[in-house]
Amino acid sequence: MIRDVAGRAIEFSSRTWVGFSGGGFHVCSPTGNLMLVTAKFKSFCDWVWVAEKSAVVICVDGVGASSLGPYGNTWIETPAFNRLASHSILMEYLLADSPNLNRVYRAWLKGLHALSDVDHHPSLVSRLSAADVRTVVVTDDKTQDWQDHFGGSVQLAGIEPHFASLAADDINQTEMARFFSEATRQLAVVQEPTLFWLHARGMYGAWDAPAEFRERFVDDEDPPPPDFVEPPNYQLPESFDPDERLGVAQAYAGQISLLDICLDAFLKSVDEFLLPADTLLIFTSARGFPLGEHGRIGLCDAALYSELSHVPLLIRLPDEEGAGQRFQNIAQCSDLHATLEDWFELPTGEVTRCGRSLLSLGRGEEFQDVQWAFTVAAGQSAIRTPAWYYRFDPSTKRDELYAKPDDRWEVNEVANLRSDIVALLRDAVAGARETLQAGDLSLLAPLADILVKDHE
């Protein structure tokens, strides 16, 4: 924010030019009008562009990484996501701290892991407000206290959830399209600099895409797809009908196809209403949506497998810096906080945090890598390293171990074959808990090589 000698704020947008002449500070508006501010400078300079940064964060709940083309899905065509990925840096392995939305937003907005005991951490929104950056939140999720998540300084645009009982006849009638339509309306009147945050219920909202969206995934010998609209949430019996699971997958695929169309239109609006050279754009999800991979449909008992915790993260930098690059580094939700902190150039001071700015990767700068990601839910704990994924569920008292990255979706359980790895990862879990409760990655002890390097 520019202020005159009397301390008064000078409001202007990033479409404004400023310059110095005659010892005064001039501001040129988009309409070409000039005004002289009573400030004195010792030298002259040419006209310069004033860059007031903005960021757009799009979070659509329930979108697992495996459902998108940029992450290897060949069944569902996602051309909008493919184009976005070609203009962005892509994080291959973002694991959510927790399937609990309260904990995810705590990580995003305060930079604290779900396990952290720190409770006096300043929020990103309050620090942005102090730097004269507005925060606008658009959401259709009424289950969350958004004022509590973002703070009183946020501009909240709530959308009434669409409780459909039947599939929509037209795309424009769907919950997804209604959400992005309102987001576009809010975007058209936003004033820069702004953090523009979208949170859609997504796959945890109505599955009301027109019937043809799920029918396109039906093969000749398949039964007709189901017609339910409410998102499913249950455990499969041991002897379930495979066609039942197939039908759920077809319905989910239809919703992802709908999301891709809506996202395409919204991204065009972002480039129309905000200057691409001054705007960071991020797409992610709070959690995935299990489709029966480990006997669960929907959130269910929040079992910590990749279909729930592995989510996409696409970051589009201005001038397509780092565009098209894919990074294998393990990331967690607090990294998004650090990335936004870096983008808006907020001072970190003595703030204790768990995240690292991912902009360093796109810029080709030195990056503080981390060897693991830790996820918790309802007493469960799981840890992912470059070479292994380990989870423990106290309800079953069973260790589970999967070799990474080859066993991408945890199909082949090998705990009985590698008791040495299980023992080491148990110790790593205990150490991770202590480190994350303190909220400081600098306390993290390095993992044994066998937990990090590719195994034979």
C-alpha cells in the first residue's frame, strides 16, 4: 500500500501506473486520469508498473489425485486439468495431514500440522489484512465455521447448498455449476490485492451431473449406472457385488467430468478479471474420496489410505515460471501456507511453522526437502517416506506396510515380510509425533537410509 506524506492510503489497482515528475508522485488510473500526491522525491524516474499481488486458491473437496489426467488417470478425460497442469508446477505427492476439515484448514491458514499443540499462532488472513491484502472466501459448505477458520477480517460469500433429489437436466442446474457461477460473480468485483479462496463441497456435495455424464463410462455389457444423487458413504460387505462398486465409480467419474467443465470456464474468468502477471493460482483438495479400494465408499471411518489422503496440488505461477514441471517431493498442507506466505512476501520473523514454500521449486531455487509426510485420524497414524507407506489402526492393532512408489495405491501389504522396516517406521512415527506437536521441522531427525532410498 502506498501512502502520502500525511499517512493517507492511496488506493489503486494493479492496472495503475505511477511515476515521478516535478518532484511529485503521480498516479495514473486505468482511465488515464492523473492526480498529484503531495510527496517530494530527490530524483526522477520513468513510469513504472505497480504490481499488487493476488492469489486464487481453488479447493474442491473429495477430489483424489488418482481421478485426474495429470496424475495418470486415463479413464476420465480432464482436458481443463491437463491444460492447467501444462501451465503449472505439479506436486506428485501431497498428503493431507488429516481428513478432518478443521485440521486441514488449520494447516493451510496457520502453517501447523494436525498434531501440533501450538494454539497461539497468527493466522495467514490476519497477517494479510495487516498488509492491506483482502481475503474473500466463496463456499457452499455450511458444515464449517468459516469465520473461525479465516477470522473476522474475511469477506465471506456463502452459497446455500443445493439439496437435489434427482440428476440435473442441464449442467447449469448442478451444484458445481452454481458454485462456480457465484465464484465468477464475486471475482468480477474483487479489488486487488486479494486472496480469493474457493471451497466447494465437491464430491461430498450433490452428485447431480446430468445422467449422460455417468452413462459415458458405461460399457456395452455393463448394467445401467445408478441414479443416486446423495454422495455414498458406507463400508462394503466382504462379499459385495463388483457391479455395485463399478456403478459408484461411474457416478464419481461423471462428477469429475462436470468439475472439469466448470473449472475450464472459471479459469478463463480468472485471466479476464485478474492480471496473470500478478496472480498466483492454486488448485487442491482437502481430501480424496474412497471408491471401494479398501472396502470403503466415501469418508466412512476415515481409514488412512492414499485414496483418502493423496490429493492434487497444481500451482500456476505468473509468466508460467516452472510450467509443466512435476516434482516428486513429498508435501503436506502446511506447505500451502508457506507458499502463500512467500508469494505475498510476508515476514516470517520468529513464527514457528511446519511448511516450506513450494515456489522455490518452480523458481529453481534451493529447497528444504522433507523425507516424510505424517497423517492422523481418529487414533490412526500413517507415515509416508520416499520408499514406504506405513499405517497403524488401533482398532485392529495391525501394522500395514506398502512399498513405494511402485505400490501407488496400497494393494500389496508386506508387513510380515519386512519386520525390520515396520520397527523403524514405528520409531519414526513416535519421533514425528514429538516433532509435530512442537510445531517445528527443525527438530526433525533424519530417517535411516533404508526408509528413504529405493528398495530392491
